Amino acid sequence: MSHQSYAHSRPDTPQGQWQPLSEHLREVAHKAADFAAAFESADWAHNAGWLHDLGKADNSFQAYLLRENGLDDSGYDDSGTGRVNHSSAGAALAEEKLGPCVGRVLAYLAAGHHAGLPDWNTCDTGNAALQIRLQEGKENLERIRGYGVELFRNLSLPTRPPAFVRPDSFHLWIRMLYSCLVDADFLDTEAFMNPEEHRKRVAFAKMTELKNALDRHMAKMAADSPKTAVNEIRQEILAACRLAATEPCGLFSLTVPTGGGKTLSGMAFALEHAVKHGKSRVIYVIPYTSIIEQTAKTLADIFGSENVIEHHSNLDPDKETQRSRLAAENWDAPIIVTTNVQFFESLYAAKSSRCRKLHNIVNSVVILDEAQLLPPELLTPCVDALNLLTRQYGVTLLLATATQPALPNLDPPREIVHDPAALYEKMKRTEIHFPADFQTPTDWISLVDQLQEHEKVLCIVNTRRDCYDLFKLMPEGTIHLSALMCGAHRSDVIAAIKQRLKDNKPIRVISTQLVEAGVDIDFPVVYRALAGLDSIAQAAGRCNREGKLNMEGLLGQVRVFVPPKRAPRGLLLKGENTTRELCSLSDFDIQQPDAFTRYFSLFYSKVNDTGIRFHDWLVKDVNPEIAIHFRTAATNFNLIDDQAQRPVFVRFRNNDSLLLQLRVVGPKRDIMRKLQRFTVNLPVRDAEKLQADGLLEEIWPGFLAQAMPSFYDKTIGLRIFLEGLPVEDTIV
């Protein structure tokens, strides 16, 4: 008996209105090919689309659809009762018909389109390895060989990858194809299963419209801003960015002192460049979730919130619309604001949900803000990805920072500001005073006396413990700011700091370095505990930021001091030691831009780069067998070491009802998104100790929350430094 094969069914829908398998395969093939045309790979994606769900033609899957809809499955020779693997048959057909070169590329895609791109062999991933899946697929293929032979006639037959693909870039090319396939599959499935939601994927504004909106905004800003020296320089930087935007695509750098307006000048470059060169979108990549909201709000106010999609873990679900949530899944919007974690981990990901967006990075303008904050241990794979995007995928990359790093092996960028040294001299707003003696620390009591000499002062220290200890010695009214406070709490405190500064009221703040990047506050005096040179420069960016003191013939004062305790072992200590080493040289001047080139070159030489491991997993065995270990690489590419940290939900701003919902119904998506703003990360062993002491409780398996109301303080946050609790101090 012959049967119509279906790809999807809908509840309470007659079988005759289900989606035929042939229709689904054809639509996915066409969509995937359209996506992949942007990188000369349409035929490969077309084939992957036809192959990915071949296994659904099996009687076992068709019987499963009938059972799921309460229909009689007796017409099928099948005794199965559960879900059916349908991904491996297409993988096996590809390898059988097209050989181990062309066929294996398509096999990775088909086999992984639900479970994620697999490793080749069985070392770490067992039955998920492609070797195992291909053997399983051969058995499945035998049951549907007739359907497979018919389907194969729809395939185009490429003989080799596009000319730009080399062994060292093979893994990214496969991920890009995979992105095209999974996004096409998601979209076509959504169109059938949930047409109402699918219709919410409406068109966005064109790049020309967004450019015009920014032009109007910048013109109004220029007209409304006071004619200060700083604002004149900002206009010069803006003009340089617009001029550079007319140049050919590729890699650019924007080296601008903190407070030089690089956010909007960078966007002006991006949109001018996008209009001239037909780029699809602008992706703004920011190092920390703690500072992303400010940038996203600025851009949304200019371009309309419907055109600016935030994609990060701290996104407030109350600000999320269904349209923005859908666009965040695949970055199908003209302006994306995201984090280093989302951007780089996606480029090395294996899961379909993380890879789905990758093809929309192709032919975009990417602004990498504060590039010096890329993780040094993962610098080689990060730089490799940036080079490949600009060389092979039509990406124009802008590195925007006040402290331009010397990223090893990065293709040479074109600097937009032609004389950064002169610009830094013109924008000089601070004097940085280093200690005369780097060996003698300043005790907290002496530092408190110094800080009390100033009505408005910010003091930045290296650890949460240092922040707590110094704050406890300060007079009443001092403000504490650290990651002991949840995101919602920190936002409230930063808003209060800005208001006091605006009202010209006395204010003293003790903070960790979380205040150093992207937080627009302006103090006349800043104290900074000895640290890496980039951190000291960022701290200086919170001092006389608007150049108001210059108008009085003065400069902001930045005073670097040696704290009682050295920085924690690891990157913080390496940064501190690098600064000590450079400051001992007679020809070193931190006010010159080349100071940071010298600093980063020396700093990176002290760090253990893990790049060789990624070469072994992703490149070493591409020839001749295309043996790539996607899943192992993805597991090891973590910009944040999640294994070392444990998020703890705290009680703040009357969120007890959210915690109760988690306790009762479990980690539903909307609950978890709302609770994200109320988390504090702790080292795992310390979280376990606090749980054992009854200060934290597991309110759902795997989720810890504050147990006692008094354990969270409205001034300092989570009270982990109570006497007798030996908590680590390595988190800012």
C-alpha cells in the first residue's frame, strides 16, 4: 500500500490538511538556498534542505504522527511507540550517493539539524558521533530506499566547496550552511504549525531610512550641545567616520578616547557603509550584559525600538515583544545589540538554537565595542573567526575602543582617526598619577582619609571583598556598587549616582570595575587600585568625562594606589604585573595611544592561549576525511566559565511572587527571563557552603535562592562576607 508521507501534523486538523513531506523538503531547500546565496553556497544548502527530513518517510514516523493525533496507525507496518529518529537517513543517503567528501558535508548538516552538529568520532560524544549516526542511517535508509531514490533526483550535484573555503575555514563554512538549514527548517515549520505567529515576522525599516534617522539625530545633537572643545572634537570624529565609510569593505579601527562619542560615530560609520555597500544589518557587540541596556536604549530612541533587537541574557521580558523575540532567534532585524558571549560562542557553537543566526552575520557591519575585553585565553579562535568573517563572508568589522589592543594575528585594520596621538592630546581631560613606590601598599584607613578630602569622588577596587571592606570604613552616605548586587539593584544605584552628579550634590562611591565600561558617569576625582593598564584607562574615562573642568583651566585627577592586597591570581594579577613592569620603564607614557599596544603585547605574552586545542578539534583532520569535532569545540568555547559560577536568585524589589512561581511550577521561560535581573553569581564551592549553612536553599532542582530575607542588604547586596564565611573574592 502506498501512503502520502507527511512532515508535520496539527492538532484537531484533518489528515488531508497536514503538511506533505515533499512540500516541506522543497520549501526548506528553497529557503536555505536563498540564505546561502550570500556566500556562494546555494546549491549546498539546497541539497541539505532536501535531505534533512528524509527519515520522516519511514512508516515508523508516519505511524507516530497518526498515534499522536489519536488516529488509527494499523495501516503501517510499525510497532514503535515513541518518537522516531528521522535525521540520519538523509545523512546516510548523502554519503552513499555523493561520497565521503561532498556527501560528508551534507551528512553533518542532516544528522545534526535537531540534535546539533556532531563530532566525527566517538571519543567524547558516544552515539551522537557522526560515525555512529551514519551506520544507524544506513539501516533506516533501507526501509525508505524508494523514496530516497526519488528524492535524490531533486539534488544539484556540487563537486567541491566554493573557492574561498580552505581547511582552516571548513568548520565555519559548515556552520554557516547549518545555520541556513536550521533557520529555513524553523521558519517553514513555524509557517505551517503556527501561521499566526509566523505572520508577526514583518518587514523592518530599510538601511537608508535608519541612516536618515541617525543623520537627523546627530544634527539635532550638534545644534543643541554647548560649543565646548570636547563637542567640537566629537564632531571631527563623526566626520572622519562618515568619510571612512565610503572606503571598501574590510577591517577598520576607531581609536577614540573615552567620552569621544564612539558609540554614535561608530553607528554613523556602520550605516553610511551599509547603504553604500548594500550591507544587510548592523550588529553591535558589547562586552558586558551590565552595560548593554544603555546602548540599546540610546539606539532604540533614535531608530525605534521595533528596529533594534537586544539579544542577551539580562533582557527584561517586560520590554520584549513577540516580534522582537522572534527576530532575536535568528537576528532577522536591521540592528542587533548583543554581547561578546552571544556573538563569539555562536560562531563556535554546535546547537541549532545558537547557530541559527549565523547566516545573518554574513554581509553585515559588525561593531566590536571595547575589543580589548576579548578573553585572552580564547584570543586565537576569536581572532581566527574575525579574520574569516571579513575575508570570506562580506563582513565589515569596526574595532571601537579607547584602548586599542594589539590582537595577535588579526589582519591589519584601517584606522579611521588618522592621528590618534594628536586626538588624545586634544581630548586630554585627566592627569593620571601613579604611586611613587609600587612596593608599598596604601592601607584602607589611610585611603579613607584621602577619599574624605573630596566631596565628589569615585574609588574603584579590584574585588568584591575589597569593595566591601573599604566601604564599611567609609562615612555614612557613601554608595557601594559591586556584583554582590543583582542587576536590578545595580541599575537603581547607577541611576541614583547619575542624578546626584546632575544635581551637583556631594557623593562618594566605592565600586568594583563593573563601573568602568559603558557607564556614563563623570567625577572630578577618581581613585583606582593598581590593575591592568586598560582598566586604569577605563577608570580615567569616568573622570572629567565631559571636559567641564577644562573650561576652568583644570584637569580631572586620577590617582592610582597600591591596595593592601594584590589582585587575585589569574588575569587580574597578570594585568597588574604588566602595568608594574611597564611603569618601571623611563620612556613609558600612559597618555599616548601606543602605550596600549605595548601593554597588550606584553600582557598577551603572559597568558596561556588555548588556540592549539581548537585547531586540533576543527582543522587538523579536515583532510582527507573531514573529521571535525564540532561538539567538543563548542563545549570548550566558553567566554564565561559557567562551571565555576553558580547563579543565586536574591530577594529584591518585591520579587517574592516570582520566586514562589519558580518553586511551584518550575523554570518556565517567562519566569526565568524575569528572574535573570535578580541574580548574583557566586563561586560554586561558596554557594554550596552557604547552602549547607542554611543561607541559601534549592527552591527547584538545580536552582538556588536566598533563604533568609536578612541575607540581602539594600546597600551592599548579598551579605556573603558575614563573619565566618570564607567566600572567594575573585568576582567583580
